[in-house]
Amino acid sequence: MKIKISDRIAGLSESVTLAITARAKAMKAAGKDVIGFGAGEPDFDTPANISAAAVRAINEGRTRYTPVGGIPELKCAIINKFSLDNALNYSPDEVVVSCGAKHSLYNLFQSILNPGDEVVIPSPYWVSYPAVVSLTGAKPVILRTSAERGFKVNPDELRSVVTDKTRAFIINSPSNPTGCLYTEAELRGLAEVACEKDILIVSDEIYEKLCYGGSAAPSIASVSAEVKARTVVVNGVSKAYAMTGWRIGYAAGPVEIIKAMSKLQSQSTSNPASISQWAAVEAISGGQDTVDVMVAEFTKRRDVIVEGLRAIPGITCNSPEGAFYVFADFSGLYGRSSGDGPINNSLDMAGYLLEDAGLALVPGSAFGEDKFLRLSFATSMDNITGGLKRLGAALGKLS
């Protein structure tokens, strides 16, 4: 029998961030000294109260199937969170819980898009946005931004790319990979375009609680009732509570869309893990002190890594306002050569740094911007300071 893979999967690229992380782990397992700046997850343990809630759920026998879209207790916690944090009111049938925020986005686009539709995606973008759109047969429309303007889209730019085929616009604030954070006024301007052009807003708010310098991340859905009615907010517990492996994300939005997402989920994964759902109830409803501790530590790391990068000739970078990434411009070093040949792009640079210096960075081409590389500061201060020394030494060897 000749095995044939479907065209949609054959043309699908592997997640570069996961591939870089896997490569770094494999090198470490082989005994090589590697410092990883690729991971998109906090290096903190899941807080004890959350883990205890999961153990309690096991001991109480809460290990069976649950409602497809999430247990009522978790939906209630999510609804309360939206009310307290975002001044947004949702009902249980406007919320669906899935196996991570990525799963929520996949279900959403499968539920609203048809072949030939278009979705506007600002660049730099999280690596999976174009892929999950393309898997529906729809077209990702990439809208370039610039570091000089904080990697933000303005209303005129958004308006210029909307066509009669545009179904949705994605906004990610705070952003992966840039760390940029939209203000309420900026969100209001974009929301006005969405209302004017009658398109859906997809607001990825997974890094909402990881903001620095006293900043906060307003939700675009809170601009007005009209905007809320055309917005799907996607969030989860992975980043704020160091729960990446627990796989709990959620979406809130119009009933028709949420119902469609739940129907799709009923025929694919069914419910998210029951134990993880009970842990998520505690994460969202319990004390938030551990989030504050994590943000304080990330702030220190951000300041060190930004200062260190800016001190290396040929590198420039903005200071991120949220998330835990620095998106640094390495293009001033392109055209130089290592012992193995010229470095002409972000993939060349990432390969050189991994093999020569044992540094795992993610090439900017994965995010739609080849001049840059992404460094995660969700790693120890020792790794950051040691990695910066290696980086400076490795780049200094280029001719």
C-alpha cells in the first residue's frame, strides 16, 4: 500500500518554536552545554495551591468525562474573571473551554472560515496563526508593522487591507513575539474599523496578566457593547499560572460561534482533561500572589536581557511591555561569515548560534520578520547573563 498524506498536512510547517526547543533538549541529552532562549513557557513550577486542587480532584474521583465545553464550575470562574478583570459580562453558553488556547483558536477558525475567506494577521505574528487559518482553506493576509512604531497596527493600515473577503482580524496584546501592548485608545481605533467593515475581532489575550512597569492589558472587547458582540476573546491558564502542560484554554464570544466551536470539539477531542479543569478553577479563582511574584521576577530579567542585548554591537531591540520575549534585530550582522559560511538571514544566525555557542534562539522568519530573532527570558537569571556573554563572544567571531 502506498501511503499518501493529505495535501493540507503535507504543506503544513512544523512549529519552529517547538522544533528549536526540542533540538536544544536533544543536544542537552547528548551531553552538550546548551542555554535555551526558545521556550514559550514560564520556568516556574505550577503554584502549590493549583497542584493541590488537581490532587484533590483525583482523590475525589473527578476523573470521568465532563461536559464537552467545560465543567460549570470552571465556566463560572472564567465568567467571574472576565467581570472582575475586564468589566465584561458573559453567560455560560458564551464560554467554551478547550485543550489550550491554541486549540481554542483552531476550533474558532474551523468554525467560522471557508475556503477563499481572508483573515488579517499583523506581523510579527505568533507562529501558529497563519497555519491554523490556512488549514481551513482561508487565506492569511499579513499586515507588516515596524519596530520604530512599536510593532503596532493603526486603523488606516488595517482599513487598507480589508476586502469583501475579510472575515476576521487577529490582535495579540501583549504580543508574542514582540511584547508590544496596545493602549485602550489604540484598541478603540482598530475596533472602529472592525465595526465599519463588519469583520470579526479575534483577541488573543493569553499574556494578559504578564505586563511590566505598571502597565495593564485592556481587552478590545471592553470598548463597547457593539465591539463585544463581534469579538471572540481567547485566553488560558498556561502563561500566567505556569500551567503549559495542563492544556486548558478558553474562548468567550457570540453564542452562535461558541456553540459551533463546542460542536466541533464534541467530534474531535471531547472535553479537556477533567483534572486540569479543576486545577484551572483554583488558578483563576484562587489567590493571585504567585502571578505577582512571577511578574516581578520577569521584570528583572527583562531589564537585564534588554540592557545586555543593546550593549552588543549590531543588535537593536525594543523593551517589551508584556509577555516574556525580546524580539531583537540582528540584521546589522547579516552578511558576515562564520567558519561554515555566510550568515544572510535569521535561520542562518539561529543555526550558527546553536551549533557554535550552544544558544537556542528562534529565527524571526518563523514570525514573519527575518531581520529579527526571538529570545525568551522565561529562564533563570544565570542563563540570561551566561547566555549574553556567549552571544557577545560568538557574534564577535564573525568576520
